Amino acid sequence: MTIRNRPLCCTVVPAMLAGLAVSLACFASASLAAEGPALVPRPVEIAIESGEFTITPATKVLYTKGDARLADAADYLASRLSLALGEQVTAAPTGATDAVPGAILMTTAGADRTLGEEGYSLVVTDNGTVIRAPKAAGVFYGGITLLQLAPPEAFRSPAMVEGKLGGRQTIPPPRPADEPNVSKTLPVEKLVVPCATIRDKPRFAWRALLIDPARHFWTIDELKQYVDYLALHKLNVLQIHFTDDSNWTVEVRRYPSLTPQKALNAADPEREKNQTYYRLARHYYTQDELKSLVAFARKRFVTIVPEIEMPSHADGLLRGCPECGCTVDLTGPDRGELCPGREATYEIVQNILDEILEVFPSQYIHIGADESMKTNWKKCDHCRKRMKDEGLKSVAELHGYFVRRMADYLKKKGRTLVGWDEILESGAKPGSIAMCYRLNRKAQEQIQKAAANGQLLVMAPFTHCYFDYWQSPEKQNEPKGVGRIITLRRAYEFEPLPDDIKRVNPDLVVGVEGALWGEAMKSFPHLLYQTYPRACALCEVAWSPEPDQRRDYAEFFRRLRTHFKRLDAAGINYREPTEIDKPKE
Ligand code: ACM
Ligand code: ZN
């Protein structure tokens, strides 16, 4: 790979792109001179050149004919430009594969294959813009970069400005966490973009956030907004923790007993009347709602990865299907554990997975498998028999047996199992993905051992990536939080590729994930407040090239100042950094 990490601005255009470059003059306009283009995440290579390209409602977004995914990328860009300009910008197919005067051309023709699945090149001249990438996903990300090169109005949010998603705000309790995320930004007549040449590709393929409606139910409209905001940060996976002890939130047609309550939609009057009811009530998503979410996310190149917890955190399942439990008393501290001894458990769980796979086309299906206590299993007749029959020496091995059966089942269906790092305890199936959240010595040893066997890993350590945790030591100024303190700086300085795994094979770490567990969440604006700006840090950790030494927090912080104007325009609630977040100059 020839792409190398370079400073943000004033880079020399690499020789291979030099032919495309107009005369080099950094910081074409006064405002850019002050701040630079302040892209988040930072691209691999960027050269700002003299001149400007002006986008108006008359500017066409053209895409090369014949690729439906390219049409999705173009439609998305055109729809955001329409919001910014307050008038319809048209996306249209074209036979052209090279710059079209006055237009934005999005194409895969003649792209540099080394840019991979999601990389792109973006060339803005005063006479037109070309976004070229080997795959439509890369073209989409080139479009996001173009939006960031433009003034912040380019981030005006469809959800809040136009009500297009039908989303309604929760009643906002007091600040600061619950400032309603309403965009006050008005449309502008034109968007002036500096001429630039950018070449960019992500460091990691899995760039994710996790959201937890099992603990705090989010409406489908809120999930859609959340997905939209991920896309604006070049994040490409939303893991949804649909089930836990507290709730089961997915309709399963074969087992209606799993979802005894009516589905809550955005228009539910109870929700607006009574927040307490809202938080305590059990709710679920219909399969049709979820399919609409998947389709919405797909247009933004975001994959929804469902997490259906098993064999632990499964009270939600056991309430509806008690025949999946052990023969012992299920009211004790070990409630929430499925019985891996009974064959009925596998039958029911597989039937459930069949419906999940129907709704979610994701290659990756998360089964949780964390924090299993296993003590009931020692007493259960079915579990004891299973261990004897299968020659399993411990309940830990029984856990491994359960996970491997699930991995086999998913594999048979053409999918790949993902689980929390406990799946490594008694050996995960080759090809599965372990999501590493623990940092104790035992877990580290298991991860190291698994890496030696070629195990793929996503890094989500609670020490850096749990964004429901406090984000400031000034707790008196924060909404009630949980866990440790993960400041913006800490989130930014996270390095997902540990040296010991890098020595084995750096490609084993396929990505990074930030988690927004739901227990302490009060409202959707609160969720956003916990997410941003730490997700801005995470998106850069996940996308931008590995730093030569440490990440430059001060430089990121300067860019973030500009990026906040984009978040304001999008109506994305976020925590304003305070004195403790400021870089020490
Ligand atoms: C977890 O925090 N138990 C994944
Ligand atoms: Zn059992």
C-alpha cells in the first residue's frame, strides 16, 4: 500500500496525482486559513489548492450508470445538499467517467484498486468535482468528505429540520445532557468548497458503535437518526444489543410470548406523558420496522449487526420460553442462563436465529456470550448429562460447546458468529470474531493465545470505549453516569492494535467499537451527549492511519472546534469540552 500518513494540510500532492493538481496554494480562503478544512476523521492525504468550487441547487450530482449502490451514494449526497441549500439538488445517472463541468461526478470507473473496499479519491477543481473509488462505499465516503470541505450547513439534519423521519423529541429534562438536538441552522444559497485533492482509505474495516435498547428502548426513528450520524463520521457498523435480562425487543413471529407488550412507536402518547413509564415499560420492534431500519442503514453504508444474547443475559428469552432454562430454581442469582444441556434450547434458539437472519442480512451475528455464571449448570440434570455425553470436563467447556454449536449453525447459514471475548475461554470456532472488552490478565492471556491461532478481534475495551461511562471528573456538572472516567483525550489516545498482537499479525484486529450501554440513559439527547464528541475521537482511531508515535490530541482538538459547528448544524447533541479537556499547549 502506497498511502502514507501525512500531516493534515499543505501536503505535497503525490506524484501519481500531480497531473490532476492545480497550482498548490494552501488555505484558499481566509476562514480556511484560520482553521484548515478540519476533517474528522483525518484523511490519509490532503492537499488544499487555490480556487473554489461552488455548489448551488443547480449543481448536479452525477453517478456512473448501472450500479445501484452508486445511486445510493449519490442520492445521499444530493439529499444532504438539498437540505443545506433548501432546494432540491438532483442526482442523475451519466455515461461520463471523467470530470463534468460544474457537476459532482461519483464513479467507480478507472479507480485505483489499491484504495480497497472503502477508500476513495476526491478531486475538487473550480470547474467540477470527481469522487472516484473502486467500490460504491468509497464513493459514499468521498461524498461525506465533500460535505466536510463545505461550510457546516452541509450537515443540516433531515431528521430534525424536515421531520422526514417522523422522529419526535423526547421531553428534554434539564441540561446539560438533554439539550434537545434540534438544528437551528438555516439553508444557505450556495456552498463554497476549496479546491483540493484527497486520497483516503480507512485503517480498520469494522468501525462501530453499540446501542442498547434492551436497557433503554430507542424508537426506530431514533435508531435511524443515530445511524445517520454514524455515517457522517464514516462509521459503518451499528451493533444493536436487542436482548438482555431486562427485555427482549425483537418480534419473533414463532414465539410471540417473547414480546408480550405492544410495540412503542414514535407517536406513542404514553411516552410523551410519562418518562418513567417509558423507561420501565417493555417494548419491542416489529420485523417490518427493523427491515426499514436495515434498508435505511444500507443506504448509508452502515451494517446493522444484531446482538441476541445467549446463553447468558437471557432472562428476556426465558420469560417467553421457560423451556430453555435449567431444571434448577430459576429465581436465584443465576437466573438469565439458558440451559446448554437441553436439546430444546438449541431448537428454540435456532428458530429465533432463523427469523433474525431473515431480517438482518449482516454477515456478522453477535450472540453475546459474556458474563455467564454457569453455576446452575453444575446442578442441572440436563447439563450434567450433556457434559458426560460430550466428554466436557467443566462448565466452562460446556459454555464453549454451546458457542461452537451456535458458530456451526450460523456458518451453515452462511453467517459468522461474533461474541464477547468470553468465547475464547474454551476455544472459539475458527473464523468467528471475538469482541475484546476486558483487560484483566486472564482475558489478555486468552486474547493473546487466540491471536496466535489466527483469531479475528474487534477492540472494545471498557477502559476506553464504553461511552456510557463518565466523560469528565467534574461529576457535579455531568448527567448521572456509570463506570470510570473516559475523557475525550482518553478516547482519542486509544490504540486498538496492541504491540503483542501486532507482532503476531496486525490484520487480526479488524476494528474498533464504542459502546453506549443503556442502563443510565435518560433520553435520546442524553444518548447523543454520551456519544459525542467521543465518537468523533473513535471514528478517527478507526479510520485514520496508525500514528507514527502518539496521536496528536491538540491538533485533533483544534479540528473538533470546527467539527462542532457541523454537529450543531446536524442537531447532534454533544458535550462541550471544558477546561479539563483542553490540550496542554
Ligand atoms: C460486557 O460489558 N459485558 C460486554
Ligand atoms: Zn441445564
